[in-house]
Amino acid sequence: MSELNNIALQIISDGKGILAADESTGTMSKRLENVGIESSAQNRLSFRETLFTADSMSNCIGGVILYDETINQKSKNKKIPEIISDQGSFPGIKVDTGAKTIAGSEEEKVTEGLDGLRERLKIYSDLGAKFTKWRGVYIISNEYPSKLAIHSNSHALARYAALVQEANMVPIIEPEVLMDGEHSAKECYNKTSDVIKKCFEELILNKVDLTGIILKPNMILAGNKSKKKISGEEVAKLTIECLKKSVPKEVPGIAFLSGGQSEIEATENLHLINKFNTTKFIMTYSYGRALQQGALKHWSKDLKDIEGTQKIFNHRAQMNTLAAQGKWSKEIEKK
Ligand code: 13P
């Protein structure tokens, strides 16, 4: 077993999942302002630290994805990556610098951040990061994602992953097909398959060790404005079929993004995926909003109520960890 495969497995085995706390300052500011909280560096840290010191970190959260600001912050003289490692979880870091409009396109984006990446990876590794994340984002319409968008993002994801492995860290590879729009689940299935297949073509070309990565895809869902919603069982079956056909068998695990699903929906769909999973891939979560929403709402009403906020976060993490083992139920959710 390679060292990278070993780290990847430790992050996602036994129902453990990933806490995506890597919102850029712009995105985090929107999240905080939405609940009436001023987005100061201290407030951003206080909320995140409340999650990182919760009990569920040690038995549910195998890894935390941080943003540059947070990986450089300290609390009570302890570095944030150290607080995470002390909980038995792995600190990770988002290393892309965001999605920018493709030249000549009005809507499609390509993710940037390759320039100087090798040097930045060294700094993050020295700060304690054991894994990294890069997100390529796609919109769906009749003509999108275009061949150009798929080619550009797959190429960037593969060059990113090769550099990350060279620096002895596990790359999380996130090609996200957004759920925004009126498209059907079948369209999401077809377009997600195209995007993932092309991504692996490029990863192989760049000699990335597929046993030392974690794939972070979207689930197969109908668009959020679609009139043809599908059941959780159908989401699970389509998602499994799509991944079975487009992901090479060497990949140890898949950690889904929540992408705008509600907390319960994201948990239930993950549970059903694991219930029906006929592949050897570990299927778990790497949720941002679907792990944090309830806790953030509670915290915003009383910034001093750390215990109450952690209680809500612990419950969400435990529910998702059960879902990652196919052991969740509506009854357990309510307890
Ligand atoms: P969501 O789970 O909120 O979609 O965030 C996951 C993530 O890391 C997006 O890049």
C-alpha cells in the first residue's frame, strides 16, 4: 500500500467523512451575513474553531479542508492544523484560486491556481496539510458543459493532482456539475459521466497514482428548477451507475459534495447510495453546507453558545457517518 493510499483510506474509512470548511473569505462572508453576523477574521475563526473542537471530530470527521486564512490562524497559541490533528483528523487545504470566466465565453469557467502551485504546496505541507482540494465547476444547459470547459478543467485538475502527489499529499479531485437549472437527472447523469471520464483520461496522462486520490463529485440529481424530481432511490442508483462506468477501479474512495441539497436530503441520499453500493469504492461525504447550516444558524443567535452549536454539528456529523455505512434511518435522525 502506498503512503498516499494509506492517508486517503484513513481519511474516509469506517464511515468517516470530510468537513469542507474551505469557503473563501467572500463565500464565508455571505454565509455569515445571511445569518446576521459580521464577517470579521475573528468571527470566521470562532465559528470554525467551534466545529474543529467538537467531539464528533475524532470519530466522524477524517479530514477538514481549510482555506488559506484558517490554516495560518492560531487559537490559544495553538495552530489550527494542530488542533485538527490532535482530534485524530487530517488537516487539508484548498489550493485552487477560484473559477474565472473562460476567455470568449460568457458563462463557463475554468479554475485557476497552477502558477506557483509547487511552491505553495511546500508551504502548506510545512504547515501540516496532508491533503488538498481543487474544484472545477460546470454549468448544465443544452450546450454546456462545452468541450472546451471540460478539456480546460480536466487538464488543470490533472496537473494539480500530479503536483500534489509530488509534494506527498493526497489530492481531492472535485469536478462539480452544478445542480442549478431545469435539466433532468438523465442530463445530469450524461454530463457528469462526460466530465468524470475526461478527468480520468487527463489524470492518467499526467501519471497520477489513482490509488492515492479521493474523487469529490456531485450526486446525480435533477436540476433545482426541474419539474421532474426523482426519488432518493433513483438518485442513489443513477449515482452508483455513473461512477461505476466512469471511475477506474484503483480509486479508493469517493466523497460527495452536498451542492445545495438540504442537510437531511444529503444524508438520506448518501445512506441510499451506500445501501445500494455494488462497487468497491468507499462512498462518503465531503460536505460544506450540509454539515454546517444548522450549526451556523444556532451559533448566529448566541455566539457564546459553543456547547449548543457543537451539539448540532455533532448530530449532523454522526448522521452522515451512519449514512456513509448505510446505517442511517429517519427514526435515528429524530432521536
Ligand atoms: P457543499 O457541500 O456546500 O457543496 O461544499 C462542498 C465543497 O467543498 C464545494 O467545493
